Amino acid sequence: MKVQRSVFVSLCFIGTALLLYGQDADLYYQRPPDAATIYQQMEKLQTLGTVMYMAAHPDDENTRLISWFSRQRKVHTVYLSLTRGDGGQNLIGTEISELLGVLRTQELLAARRTDGGEQWFTRANDFGYSKNAEETLAIWNKEKVLADVVYAIRKFRPEIIINRFDANSSGETHGHHTASAMLSLEAYRLAGDPRAFPEQLTEVAPWQPKRVFFNTSWWFYGSKEAFDQADKSRMVHVDIGVYEPWSGYSNSEIASISRSQHRCRVSDLNWPVATVWNIWICWKEICPGMIMIRWMVLT
Ligand SMILES: [Zn+2]
């Protein structure tokens, strides 16, 4: 009986903690801006940097990096998700396909309200799992999605583009992921060329981003041990585990709250403040000799 009572008390405690935790997260991104937030927004007006993060789906994005750019460096940062996630699973409701796409669109917008980034999309449809990038690009209609990516670059005018995925991984992972990186690289080459998609030039001007990077991590090396031993001489790293005194949160906490907006994925409803690595690899064909930008160690 004593054991049962202690279990009951423990469950009550855990339940209360989870409830309070959830309220805190909700309050954080729904509350109107306070004086400190408005001051930070005004400071951001004085920063001209622009970064475009690119991947395939809602929840592909690195919220730590977006938050760091947007809130710590005050750089205008956009996440270009090629799809709206119509083909994923819904662990909290019955919506699937287009309705799930609507749901996940709203989740992404909620995430950006938290981490300070902007949210953009293309017309690409998340039709479910794809075995390779070639299949994906055939179903998407590559030229139309490529035109959307070029248009987005010309419109937002990013100084750098950061890909979440490796363009040389076709057949090894979800075709949408590889295709997002392939389209990013192709659009990087075309966006500054007025001969590419000239019909867009009545609305936007050609724009050439300075560099494109690959945001790598140990996952792409198969294990943390393999990553530890990898040559990082052509990588650049940055510490994104910084504290934000004006809000009282660390960058990792803000990023975790942002990521927790992906409710229909449920698995991300946590606030991990764990050690994280991020590496951006400059694409060799585009900037030979330059290589990377960063790997990050968060503590
Ligand atoms: Zn994905």
C-alpha cells in the first residue's frame, strides 16, 4: 500500500511538472513582446546579413542554427522548406495528406515565431517516402521546383545558403532530402544568371549568394567516433550554446522550444539542452579550396 501511494505521488509530481512545462512553452511563444524583445528587434534592423537554410520538410531544419543566426547574430534568416510535410505521419490527430500539410505549415510558422526566423515554401509536394532523388525530381517536376528555389533566392537575397542534406547521397536516404540539396546547388549557380528563368525578372533581380554550405553532423559519418576522427581542417565551427540574458533562456532552450512546435511529430516535445555538433561544409565544386564553415560543440 505504501509502495502504491508513493507511485501515485510520483505520477502526480511528474504530471504536474509536465503541465507546468507545457504552459511555460506556450507562454513563451504566445506572449506579446516585452520591452527587451522590442529592443532586440530594433537592434536587428541595423543588421543587414541574410541567411537561407534549405531542406525538404517541416522538422528538417536545424532550429539551433536558425535561432543562433536570428536571435544572437541578428541576421535575417529564412527556412526554405521545399514541401509542407503532407506525406508525414500524424501522431496527435486524424489529418493526413493535404490537411496534414496545413497542420505542419502552422507548426513551422509557430516554430519561426519562437526562433525568430522566417518561413518560406515552394510548390513541391510531399508525396511520401521516395527511394532516391531522381524519382523525387521526376514526380515533383524538377524545372518548376527549381524555378521556385531560384525565385526564393532572388527574392530573399541570401548572402549564404546552408543545406541540411548532402547532395551526393541519392539512394542512401529519403529522396526528398537529397533532392533539396541538389536543387539548392543548382539554384545557387543559376540565381545570379539573368538568362535563367528570365520571366522572373519583372518581379525580382538576379542575385548571387556568396557561398553555399552543408550543415553536417556526426550522423552523416555513421557514428560520433567516426566524426571525432574526421578531418575538420576544412570546416569552421561556432559555439551556438550561448546564453541569452535578455530572455533568460539559452540558445539551445529556445531552439528546443521552437522544435517542440512540431506537435504532430510528438517525439520532439522535449527541451533537451544536450551536446550538439554542427558542421557546415562548403561545396567543393562551388568554392574550391574554401571549404567549410563550421562545426559546433554545444555544452
Ligand atoms: Zn525530412
